[in-house]
Amino acid sequence: MFGIVRPCRHRLGEKLTAQWTAHLCGLCLALRGDHGQLARIVTNYDGLLISVLTEAQADPAGPRGRRTAGPCPLRGMRTASVAHGEGARLAAAVSLVLASAKVRDHVADGDGLLARRPVALAARRVAAGWDRAGARTGSDVGFDTAVLVDAVDRQTGIEALAGPGTSILTVTEPTETATAAAFAHTAVLAGRPHNVAPLAEAGRLFGRLAHLLDAVEDREADAASGAWNPLTATGTSLDEARRLADDAVHGIRLALREAEFTDGGLAHRLLVHELPNSVRRAFGTPSCAHGSHPYAPPGAPGAPGGPTPPEPPRRDRRGLLAGCAVWLGLACTCQMCCGEYEDPWTRERKEGCLHNCDCDCCECCECCNCCSCGGEDGCCSGCDCGCDC
């Protein structure tokens, strides 16, 4: 699972959580249905936005685009209504191509095991297969994934030429172009040509934001490993990156106002309310935390000036091959999505991604965050996501 939009169930509420899960499961099953079990590992949070936007524009009198999926371990072996149809398949095609690009990028950087030639060769073959699979599915729904592949190819050349003084927006342009095309095609699938332009703009800014936040989050690790980072390479400060990120969030909100939705509650929640949380998380902006103790008494573990909480005891680690075998089993059963499981290598107890609460606000703080951008031009103006603050 990867992506910048990682909503918390406490913020979404029961209704929107059910819708979000339906799209996540729909993307996962679309990948499995068209491309086999292995393809499910490219299921990602940002990819399902394509499915969400397609359904948000759908004709309410037309087919709902849902089907009942069979029992699955991630749902406690229960059936569920999941997203189905062209939106989910477009999301699958985009996810495959962009995951392929991510794999090739890691291979080029020599990250981890990919620094070993046999592993890198295998990874390249998998990435090439994902490119072909994405192209087939994209063709089925009328989307030419060549625009995504071209963006990925241009990215490499742009990064090679970038240096101090190069605009960071020059580096983010290929990502912007790719996401703009994907967002815009949801309007084509939904039969709403007047939405193509505003959704292309929203997608362009979303791609910019995703690239910036990824660079911010990887900045220290890239510096330690000597890997290429767009902020470091271009000499872009964190203040400038934050300004561009905030501008992108604002631009997405304005672009979505120009689009016509039949049921835009979830899309609005994810792209208007959750993106600011993604920015705060990436830049480490202090905020209150659900389930944390922000008012710990002075001297208490974790409080300012207090002792550092003890590290949890280390568990016996699995070896490389044993861990890989366990990981494969978890991935094939979807347990890593939202079941409880042991980390394949460290044996630490973890909850699946659907249970991961990155909630950085409680009920009262959510209202404050929401209303802080209210007013005539605020995010709550005309909000149909259930926000009543």
C-alpha cells in the first residue's frame, strides 16, 4: 500500500468508510480478476481515487457499479459490496503502470535487495509485465496508458538534467501530466465531458502534491543513502515546498468546485479534507492526535523533558527467505490489507492498512480544522461530505 491520501476511519465516519472500503476492495479485485494474484500488491490508496471520482460522476439512474464480492480474509470471511466496472478497471490500469515506474525507480537507485543484479533483473521483468497489463486494461476502458509511460520516461531525463536553480515544478511536470490524464478520463467514463477540464486541473495539482510530499518524506533517508532527491538536487527549501504544497491543495479545492458530481461526498472528503492532513503529516506539523496523550504531565514518559519511553523488546527475526515466504502468503490472502498479522521479518504484531489510524485529530479538533478554512471561500462552503461544523 502506498499513497498520500491515507484517511482515518474516525474522520470518515461509518458511511464514507464503507464507500472507501468498497473502492479499495474493488481495485484489489479488479487487479486480481484481470492480472492474477501477484498484481494485487500494487493496490494503493491514491489509485482508488480514480474509482471514487468515476462513481461520484455516475448517472444516478444508471447502474450503481457495485457487485457483491465473495468471502475474503480481510473482511473476516464475509461478503461485501465492492466497486465494479470501468472505474475500478481504470484505477487498476493506472496503478499497474505507476507501480511499474516505482519499481524501476528503485532499481535505478539500487535500493535494498534491488542493488543485487539477479533481483534487479527479476524486478525489471515484473515491471515490464505490469506495463503491458496496464496497457491492456487501459485499452479496454478507452484510456491510452502511453501518456503515463511517456511521463515516466521523460522523468528520468529531466532528473538527469536538473540541478541547483532548476525549478522544482520542472521536475514534477511528468507526474502532473500523468495524473491529469487519469483524473480527466474519469469524466469520459462517466459521460460528463464538461468535467474533463476541471478534473484534469485537479489531477495535475494532485500529481504535483504527490511528488512534493514524496520528496519531503524521503529527503533525510535519501541524504543518508546518497539517493537522488528533487528538493536536494534543485536546492528547493522546505518552506518553498510547503508553499507549493499548500497552493496545490487550494487549487484542487477550487478545481473540484467547477466539476459536477451526482454523489461527491467521498471524493470531497478525500481530496478537500484529507489532503491538508497529508501535507501536515509529511511536514511534521504539530497537531493533536487521536488516541495519544498530548497533555502528559511534565516528567512523564513521552512528555517534554520527560524520559524517553523504553523501546519494545525485540523479537526473533525471520531470515530473508522465510520472511519472503510469509509475506507472499499474507499478500495473497489480503491479510496485510486489514487483518491482524505478524510482520514477516520482525514478527511484530501489526494491524492491516484499513485499521491503521493516522488520525491526527479528535472530534473537537476536526471541527476546528474544518472551520479554520470555512467562510465563503473555505472548504466547507457547499460541503456535502457530512461536515456540519
